[in-house]
Amino acid sequence: MEHTVSMEPDPPMPLQCFRLNLKPKTTRLMPQLVIHRKPALSSIAALFSALNENGILYCSLKGNDEHLILSVSGQSDVDVLFDENQKGELRSVLQELGFKEFLAIKEKRFRDVIDFLALDEASGKVIHLHAHFALAMGEPYLKPYRPRLACQILQARMFNEDYGLYCIHPAHELVLLFISETLKLRHRDFLRMWMGKERSLSRKVITQYNWLKERTGPEEIEQALRLLVSDPAAVERLAASELNPARARSLHPLVKKEFSSSRLYSALGSLIQRWRREVAVIGRRRLSRLLSRPVLSLRVNPRGGVVVALTGANVRGLSG
């Protein structure tokens, strides 16, 4: 039988992009704080209930139905954007919920992203929370771009009654998907295109794009683009574009120019760092296959102590 929402969290408080003065309430660990229409792991339900109760400003970066169900069921990582001024309050809430902070291996560590792990005792699943305090975009293994859009995304977040959590607005998610896919293009991708080997988009990206397209309009997309892009002509070109490899290739110089001020590294520095990371990660994977041994990733608990966790993924890349 389908249940209706019996209680909603307090409405979001006005956001000040330079500072937030939200005072945390007393933490109440209540996984069933709200009766939702769709189930989630108890540890993940408790996480979002505690965030709502403590006035933590956040939004899930996975608003798409298909991605969200995988996230709340522990089959993929939980990617959540937080306000950087609430790091201390967030750590207190997560500590009370049993989440442990870890440092990822160097090749998979990104600035402004903190990893937390927790065990869902009922299912035995390891929950991996990616706490984002800025938007990381760009080429794989490095993501050197940091567009200043976190405040606007948190302001425009939407409450998902099915799961009892705040999600990114579809217009923002669509724009970020388009920009991200464009910035992911590397020299080797352009070389393959030049040789006639067109780069294809994954089914996951196509499904996400079509889902978002159905839930947002041209005006909302244009407004979201204006927050990211300064040139009105560039906004018009991007707003009228469809997500496909050919358009991404033609718009790549324009997007890189618009985002040049938000780079963490120079073009040469990005290339060197990305190659170093990629060679290390791929080299370990191939060596593990050659030796028929699993890939061992050492994550460091900054508070000390020892935690042993075995995780894996199926053929679809979902956590198990």
C-alpha cells in the first residue's frame, strides 16, 4: 500500500553565499522520521533524516530516478553537495551516525571532496559517502575545474518526497552534465575523432540526459547557464545544443575558454598530473588481472585505528 508523507523537514533557510549562520539542532537518529513511498537502506535513511533535523544545507547530486535508487539502496556511491561553512557540524552529525572519514588513494583523491564510509548492519553493505564542498569537473582522474556554482545549486535544491531528501534541480543537473561531458574530452578523444572513430556516449549518460530534458524547460536551462557562462552569445549557443559527441567537440574550445578562470592547474600541469594518476590506476588493475589478485586500495583513517572492509562491483559496475 502506498503511504503519503506525514511530515516534511523544515523549509530551507535563506542562503548567504559568503556565510551561513545555521545553528544545528539536537541530533535525533530516526531512520523512520518520515514515512516515504520508496525504501532506502536504514543507514542512508538515517543519514538524510539527521541532515534534515540538524539544519545541514545539502543536496544530492543524483536527482535522476535511476541513479537515485542505486544511491539510496547502497548499490552506488552517495554523492552529496554540502556548504563548506558547515564542515564542522557535518562531521559531528556523521560521527554520531557511525560514518568514518577516510583519505582515498592519491590517484583518486580530489580537492574539496571528502570520503566517509559506514556499514549498514541490516544489509551488510558498505556505504560510501562523497561529501562535495565544491563542484569538481573535467577530465577523468583529475577533474581540474571548480565552477563557483555551489551556492546557487543549494539555493535551488528540490525536496524529493519519495525518499525524504533534497536533490539538485533538474536544470542545474542537466547543465552540469552537458558541461562535464564537454570538459571530459581529451587529446586522444580528438585524435580518434580525427581518424573517423566517433566517440560515443554511455547508455547511463544518455538515459540521464533524456530524463532531465523531460523535466526542465528552455528558460530554466538558460537561467542555469547564465550562472556558469559570462558571454551571452555562448549562453545562446549552449542552450540550443543537444548532448552528443559532435556538439561536445565543436563546443569544447568555447567551454574551456569560459571555465579557464576556474582551473586548479595550468594546462601542462593538468596533463602531467592526469597522466601520472591514470598510469598508476590502470597499471595496478592490469597487474592484478595478470596475477589473478584483487586490487588493494589503501584508505587511511586520519584519526588512527584499523578498519577492514571488503567491497566489490558486479559487471555493471554497481557496488556489492
